[in-house]
Amino acid sequence: MNSFQGARAIDILRVITGNLGIPGGELDWSDLPIHTGSSPALSLRDHVSKDLRSRRLSAGDNLLPGTMYTFPQRIVRSIEKGDPYFLRGAYIQGGNLLLTYPNAKKVMNAFKKLEFIVASDLFMTPTTAIADIVFPVSGFLECDGLLTPPYYKIASVQQKVAQVGECRSDYDILKELAKRIGKGEFFWEEITGLLDFMLKPANLTFDEFRKIGTLQGNKLYRQYEKEGFRTPSGKAEIFSSQLEEWGFDPLPIYHEGPETIFSDPELAKEYPLTVVSWKQFNYRHSCFRETASLRRVHPEPTIHIHPETAKKLDITDGDWVFIETRRGRIKQKSVLSADIDPRVVGVDFGWWFPEKGLSEMFEWDKSNINMLTSDEPPFSRELGSPTLRGFLCKVYPADRA
């Protein structure tokens, strides 16, 4: 719930230490001469009427202006309570929501109430398992594309090298669905038409871009000396006048989360440890647990515990343990580490077990940290994000539970 202001605090440290616009510091980059997904020309956001936009699920949540997404707990609430209206169906594209949405048991119960679910993915997952229809989508080696990561001003070519069975790209699936609901005019017949359009500002076609491979922005050193900063004052604002005008904290302020030793000391008597979580480097979010080479590197979900804490709990290295909160419990394998604070445990994110098969729903709830997280307020005032780390739990040996 402090993610936005935490990021601002880091940025302000760069400002007051003079690490903006210099070699080794935070740099601005020139824009790429392409249309990306955030470009109005490509996203067609101007085609969405004000009336329709005012009826999006998060319209009444008073988030930062320009926020166009709806956060997970709002979707679940809409399904369950009809607030602000009932959702009846879902099209899930490359998302494993039972692993990535907070309070996963509540998510499962909510999605069971939907009248119709369609999912597209490369693999069967716990989320595709509850869908009525699953579209087998093609992988990155099976379709042409233009890669434009959000973190760097670079575009690189992705070239089709194989066709596997009858899998279709996300683009082709959406194009055919659009035709069937009378919106086919917004799509090109072939994806190369889309890619040519994206590259039009660079005066390139996709076939020409294949030979170039990449486009990259230029590093802009001390650009603020020429143009200032993109703020109302033109200066690097530690105190944000824009945030103040919108009704948000103009200076980074820490808000104590729910279920901590400070905000709920009574709860801490039963749940004395604080959960943090991370994503293992060899996986991508909840993806690739079915890939044998990656599972050999990190075959099982692990919880990191300080040796002193483990000794008090009668836990030894390699024991299976339960991690429990008010919402439920999960099972992971202990790793004793002096690198973690004795009051804290570090829990693996995104675990399910493809080898367990569809009949057991891939044991989606056995080690899934979002069985422990809450979808209740308070949320981030600016972004609407829930508390996914820094909450209380207790840990105990699984074989003595």
C-alpha cells in the first residue's frame, strides 16, 4: 500500500544527491519513433466515450487521474456483490489469476459464480482449468512481433520461426473475436499490418525492420538544463504541487499497513512473524513450473527462516512447514538463512504443481502465497494496490501440525 510513495522517496533521494541526468545516474531517454501500446493512435482510447469510461469498475475509487485499470479486489467484489454492477463473464488472456490475485480462495469462489469464462494460454494452469473454453495460444517463436519493454527506450524484432499445430497468436484470436462482434474494422487482416503501423513514425516497414533488428532511444544527459522537468514548476519537485492539487500526499508519507506488530499487537501474539515474498530468478511470476530444466534449479517452494527463529520453532533445514494467516495456510520447504531478520520469513511466490494434473487442479492452493494475502482495505490511495507483503503469520512444522 506504500508502493507509490516508496518509489517517490527513492526518486527524491536521486534528486537531493544530484544523481539525475548524469553518467551513472538516472537518465531520461529520447522517445522511440514508433506507436506503442500506450500511444492513443494504437490504443484508440479516444474512441471510448466519457460515459463508458465513467462506468469502469474503479471509476469511484478516486485513484490518480488517468488511471485506466481496475485492480483485482474490485473485480472480485463486482462478481460477488454487484458493486457497482455484476460481472457475468471473463476473458482471461495469459493470466493465472488464482495465483496472482490476493485472497486466492475468495477469488476461486468468485470465479465459480461467473456464467462463462474463456482463457487463452500456452499451458494449462489452475486458472485455465476453471475456464469453459481454452484457446491454445502461440509462443514467441511462433509469431512475428515488435518488443517494446516498458523499462527501456528500445524496440527489437521478434521473428516467427515455427508453427506448432493449430495454435494462434493473441492477435489472431482477438481479431477473429472482434469480427464476430462487429468490431473487425479495428484490426488488420495480418499482424504485419499492425507492425507496419507501429513503425510508421520511423518510416520503416516490418520487413525493413527485420534487417535492422533494433531501434533505441538516445541518452539525454542534463536534459533538464535545456527543457526543465515535466512538472508544473519545471523543477524537480520534492513537494509535489500536482499531487497536492489532486488531494494526495505531496510528500512521501509512510502509512502503517494492516496486520503488523505495530498496527495490530494483539494479532501479533498469535501470528508473530512478518511475511515478505519474492519471485525466484529462474521463473517468471507464476510461469514455467512445468519446465523440467527450471524445476531442477528450484524444484520446490521454499520459505527462508533465520536459524534462531527456526530453532525456537523446532524447525530444521529442509523441513516442510505450514505458513498460516487469518485467511488460511500453505506449505513450503524451509531454508535456514542468517541473511534474513529473525522476525521475518521470506516466502516463495507463484507456486503450483503442473505434475499433479488437472484432476487435482495442479494443487493450486497448496503452496500459493496468495492463499495468505488479504483483499481488504486499506489500499494504496494513489494506485489502489492491496497489501501483498509485510503482514503477520505464524510458522510451524507440517509433520507436527
